[in-house]
Amino acid sequence: MTTEQRYGWYSATQEEYHGSMLYTTPEGGEARVTAVGGSATVPPIAWPDRVLVGPVVRWVKTLPPTDRFSAYMADALRQQKR
């Protein structure tokens, strides 16, 4: 079974509003990204401050937004789902 190479992208602006994710890298490290796509040249996000992080392998965890209001709202939504 062949798996498609995935690439991580990062935007500080996107992280502020929507949070980020940790993914493992092919070298065994971890990378903080805000989007993952199948291309290293065509970003899957439109945020103007986006940068290519590099190849990623496996999702580890999702991190909350860095903006305090967004973090508050994300927590409130999680509480509603309980």
C-alpha cells in the first residue's frame, strides 16, 4: 500500500484564530502546522503569511487557538457538546 506524501503548512494568523496541529515528520521529530495538503507548491490555505513547513507523516494532536477570545469560544463549544 502506497501512501501519498503530505506537506504541512503554517500561518501564525490562522493559528491565532483556529489553532494548530502537531504532526510527526519523516525524520521522527514533530512539526507544528495549521494545514496539511498533498502539494509542496500549492498551499491548501489562503492566509497571506503561510509558509511551507515540509513533509509530515502522522497527526499527533490538535492545539487550541492562541487568541484568547478564540480559545474561550473553542472551550465553550466543547462544553456544549458534553
